[in-house]
Amino acid sequence: MQLKELSTLEEMLAQLEIIHYLYPNMSAATYSNYLEQMIPHNYKQLLVLDGEKVAGITGFWKGVKLWSGPYMEIDNFVVTPEYRKQGIGKLMTDYIDAKAREYNVSMIVLDAYVENFTAHKFYYNQGYVPRGYHFLKILNKELVSS
């Protein structure tokens, strides 16, 4: 398996098919629009390749909050179905761990849907623990990807 970090809009746009595993209804225009807003804020993607086939992808970005100081966030974590339970997720979290240490952040954070018990178990096994609740108030449901 090869790991490749993506930092340009063009590289990321080529991954829309894989992003559809998470957000099946996302259009190319919406994906492009959101990436154009995210990339200037340190957003990157990590791709796991098996030859020419994409085995997994995750986004990540560095930020700063008053309560945590500098942190890294994992976003849009996808392992393609045929590669699940083969260590691809661990490859990605190990890479993010190393990148977070390189960036000298205090912690790595992520969101997982409440009903996604498979993801919860995976993240627990990688050393992540829940710290609180992520509350939201939807103002425009048409803009929500999932």
C-alpha cells in the first residue's frame, strides 16, 4: 500500500467517487465548492493506494481552539468496502498520528455519527475517547451533505 498526501484542488476532485461512499448525493460542483473553502484553512487529504485502486481516504487539518490549543482534526474518513478489515484505517490513523506529532499539536479530534458503532469501536481501538457531545442546530438542511 502506498500513502499519498493530497494538497491541491485538482488532486482532491479526482477522489469524488470515493467520497460518495460517505456522501452519495454530493455533486461535483458542491465538492469543488466546499474544497475551495477548506483548502485555504489547511485542509489536506491522505490517500491509500493499492496500485491504481484507492483503498481509503481521509481529510485532515490543523486548527487552534482556546480550550485545546493547536489540534489536528480528522474529517471524511473512508475505507472502500472491499478493503475494510484489512488494516487500511490503521494505516491512515498512524499517518495522522505522525503528522500531528510533526505539527506539535495537543490532540487529534474527530466526529463519528452516533449510530456508527463500527467506527466507535475502531476509534476506541486506536486510542480515541469521547470527550463530549457535538451539538448542532441545522439552519439549512439543503446544505448538509449527509
